[in-house]
Amino acid sequence: MPTKKISVLLVDDSAVVRQVLLAILSDTPDIHVMGAASDPIFAMDKLAREWPDVIVLDVEMPRMDGITFLKKIMSERPTPVVICSSLTQKGAETSLQALSAGAVEIITKPTTGLKSFLIESAAELVAAIRAAANSNVRNLGQRSARPAPSLAPASKLSADAILPAANGHAMAQTTERIVAIGTSTGGTQALEAVLTALPRVCPGMVIVQHMPEKFTASFAERLNSVCEIEVREARNNDRILPGLALIAPGGKHLMVTRSGAYYHAQVIDGPLVNRHRPSVDVLFRSVAKFAGRNATGIIMTGMGDDGARGLKEMLEAGAATVAQDEASCVVFGMPKEAIKLNAAQRIMALEDIHQAILYK
């Protein structure tokens, strides 16, 4: 019996975007585009006749903006939504509002060279739609029973492309303890849940959230406004301090180094690792190498396997390791792969993960 195709509705006021996305998705065997609309008003006419598995939604449109439409969808019939947003500061802030309102993922688009960019980013878009269709978002009120179809993997680099693995002799234990967190799809909501539960006095944290450039600064500012701890985008050579969470900048790798008893952030360029920059594997490997048993590693909701091997390296270096459980994940990809590698000492619900940060 053939697998049911993922039904998708495109909502974007750009005719070029609709045309290109329709062509890309029409050539994808497991995806069916049920329709395309130039704004939410037209989209609602289509929704009255047929409801999709996933909605791909622009956020800046005439007559009704994407955020208002998203909130309406979530209140009436929660549905996985992939935001297709412009790669600008304004687009970043609006897209973060969309994630808070229940969107699953963000795909960015430039203001120029749009057609060629969308064609080059086809694999990313398809992967995001597949992840959304298979998402387990509690606030969406639904869970697909269909397994995510596999995406043909492109060649990908490991953390070896950035730094060598730990040699098994991490530096001696100190009173300075740090926590490294890696997450992707669903991570913006998950990180907010974890970090807002922390008191001002807690270990210093370094965090990789897969997110485009320009988005991470706005994301860090938003978290800082709702948390007792300080949250900001990491800068090169920042000291990792208690009560401070440093978010990896989009488009840069984040690593940890050590000078004497102190840990510092290192922000660098470099190739994509596991098709990501920043990469969780790069962060976790650096923590294994320079912090060892002084660290705790936590891998949370996300698509793919970035971070699984790095968490294993942290465990082998003496760190405490945690994976988020399936029931509380939006996408049980990254934690699942870490668990398969026996990299996680503990498997914890999202609501309990802050305890692993406070108490090793």
C-alpha cells in the first residue's frame, strides 16, 4: 500500500516564490501541493474545502499578516507550519514571534537572487516540511502517525573538519562547571521552557540552536527579557560565567576553550558540519576536549543527528549527559540518535531538564 503523501498549502504574496516552491515540491515524490494562495484571506477559502498536513507561510503579506493568520490557525485547528521569512532583522524578529506562536521551523529567503536561492535551498525546504509533518508539537494538539520519509543525504563533514577529538585526558576538575546544550527544530520553545526555569545562580551555559544568521541575536534578546539569568549571543573570547547563557551566532561555530581555571567561548568560521553552522557536534567535541568531567551535555529536540557523536565524546571524557525524551520533543531526531549511541546517561522530560543543569 503506497505511503500517503504530505499535503502542503503554500501561502506567500510573491508570485515568484509560489511558482518556484510549487515546481520544487511537485518534483518531490512524497509531497503533494494541495494549493497556493497569495495571502491568508485566499488561504482560508482553500482551507474551507481541504486541510493540509503542513502550511508553508510567509510572515509579511497584505490584508492579513502571517502572525495573525498563524494564531488563527493554532486556535481553530493546530497544524504544523513552516515559516518562509526574509533574511532581514525585521524578518528575524517577526519569525521569532511566529515560533512563539507555534510554528515548527524557519526557512529564510534573501531579498535578491530569490529564485536561484530557493532552488539551491530545495533540500532544506523539503527536509523542513517532512520534519513538520512528523512533528510531535504538544501545543499543536496533533501528532502524525506517518514516519518521516528519508531525505537522500548529501555528503557531510564531521567535527574533524574543525578540531581533533579529545585524547581522553581532559583537564583536571575545577570548581568551574559548564553546561553545553544542543537543539534544532522545536528548540526555541524548548530552550525558553528550560532557561526560564533557572534561578540567577546556575552554571554557565553554551548553546547551539540551529538558526539562520541575524536570527540568533534577536532570539537571545527575547530569552534575556524573560529569564532571570543573562542570555546573549556569544562573542569571541567571552568568559563563560555562572548565571550566563551564550547562544552560538547563526552562521558561526561555537567552541569552548580553557585558560587556567576559566572557560571561554570561541566563535569561528568554518565549513558546515553535519550540514550545520553552528554545529552541535563541534560545540560538544570542544567541551569534551577542554572541560571533560567538569561539564554536562544536553541534547534536545531536533531533526537529524547533529550532536549525537559529540555527546558520546563528552560522556567518554567524563561529562554528565542528558537526552530529551520522545514524548516532550517536537522532533525526536537528535536525541534519538544520541540514545542509539548510548551517549545519554539520562533521558529526561523537557520540564525536568533544568534540574540536570542545576545538579550534575
